[in-house]
Amino acid sequence: MSDRLEIQGVTVAYDGVPAVREVSLTLPAGSISCLLGPSGCGKTSLLRAIAGFEPVAAGKIRLAGRTVSTPDETVPPELRNVGMVFQDFALFPHLPVRENIGFGLRAWGAAARAERIEELLDLIGLAPAAAAYPHQLSGGQQQRVALARAMAPRPGILLMDEPFSSIDAELREQLAGEVRAMLLRDDMTAILVTHDQNEAFAMTDRVAVFGEGRLQQWDSAYRIYHEPANRFVADFIGQGALLPGEILGPDRVGTELGVVVGAVPAGCAAGSRVLVLVRPDDVIHDDNAPTHLEVVKRTFRGANYLYTLQLPSGRQIFSLVSSHHDHAVGSRIGVRLGLEHLAVFPVPAEGAQGPT
């Protein structure tokens, strides 16, 4: 039975210096979520606190309605009903796949243990390799075995710390999708820690974006991409450009590419300076558009080109265009804005620090 996780005002510190500051979020039982952010943002520190490897300096952590971490008491990892998948998989090299998966089931009865191992071998698609040793497997296969071993005792929650980091980049997104399907079939609550957005989006229901030790946004992948909560999230997630703009009215912003319409931040009066997030898919290639911009760079992506276009001001934006439209660097192409989600951020005052 999967468990509900509640993190309430948690701070994790090392030698008195906070690595995670006042984080609160809740994972429903059976959900798959992600702690996403750059190196040093605090995501792994929080995962270790959930596992019981690090104490909390403030707040509390609750699993299945039971408090497992406070500043005064930390329930040991082995008493939390938590599974863990590490970056290096940590498989036992002297044990075949079957015995690696069943390692945590030694207290189970023989019949129940054998049934669970067979169930997981089928789940990860490695029944034919049950007698193979880790060194005889590919990286992706080793990752599946590590996952099955962690899932075997049916922990209340499964924690995964950069589990795809040693896998070839082109396989990571595919594996993330496969792992998601496995977790859903086994009704497992899970948390993935990663710095890779594609992994996060392929695998999880909700994403917690971390930056500077703080939770910047806790939302669906769709909303994080299209409706970032602040400039940190807008800069970190996806590609895009922040174009200077001016508030013209309650739902109108003037930019170098014309007037865009949509909700603007509360408190931004007419005349306020803002920054407008423009994603590559917001810049529509249209030969009949009055605006034509110079192609200064292009990246072939198979079905699409990612064009870098230069505005008259010298600023650059991106446009994602079907690869049937093959334009050379130095040529000019017609574009228009197709913003369906207006993400606008106030221009920070001089000297302001941190995300806005």
C-alpha cells in the first residue's frame, strides 16, 4: 500500500547553513513526483531528509500519517518503509538478477518471495535474464534491476536519486517513461530527484522546482512550462527569451514584437516595465507576417529546426519551425507571436536579489 507524504515547513542545514529553506508540499498516495533543479539547489538534501539520512533543522516530515522527522527526533531509515534507488544502482555484483531483486525479501516466506520476484521480473521485462549477473547487463537493464530491488518489499514510498545519470542521454527519456509505467502498475508513491527536465516531464505527475534552497513552484509540468511562477522557473524550464515590455492596460503589454494580450501581474500599473516570456513555440513562422527577422543560428532536430532570430534591437528569440521550412543562416523569415499563455514578470529594482 503506497503512502502519503507531507512535508511541512522543512529546513535542512549543514553546520548551521540552510541547504533547504522552509519547504512545504504534499504527495498523495500513489502519485509520482519530482524534485527538479540545478546542482546545489537543495533537492538531494530534501530527499535524504525524507529517507531519514539527514535530520531536519525545522518543520516536520510525515509518512502515512506518522511523523518521522522533527528537529527533536528522526526515525531511522530502516523503520520508515522507504525504498531507495541510487545513482550508481549499487547492485551486488556477485548475485544474479533474481537474487539481487529478492535481497530485501529474506524475511518473507519462500513461496511469497518467489512469487514477488517473478512478478517483478515480468514487470521489468527481464525474466529471460534472471540468471545473468549485473556486469552482463546494459546500463538500462541494470537500472531496471535496481528499481525492482527497491520496489520488492512494497515500500510505502520509493525515492530515486538521479537514477538515470549513468544512462546514455538518448535513452533517459524513454527509460523514464518505462519506469513511470512500472510504478503505476505497482501502485507506488515515488519521488524522482533530477536536474533533467525531460526526465521529470516524462515520468512525473507533479514537479517541485528548486532554486537557491527554496521551493520555487510546485505544479504540473504543463503549468510550470506555460505559467512559471517567477523568473527563476521561467529561466530554468525550457528555452525562451525574456523580452522587455510596458504595461499598456489591464490586459495589454507592448513589446518589440507588438502588443500582446493577457492577464498581467497584480500591482503592475500602466507604464510599468516588465519582462515577457516568449517560448520557441510562441514564435510562429508566417511568410505573410509583416515582421521579418534574420536567422542567426539554426539547430536541426529532425522534425523541426530551432531557429535563433535577431530583433532590430539586437535581442534574440527562438522559433520552432517544421524542418520542411529550410532557411539558411543570414536569411530573413516572417514571424508572428502566437502567445496563448502570457507570462509577465516585473522588472526587478536595481540591486534586488533572488527570483522575482
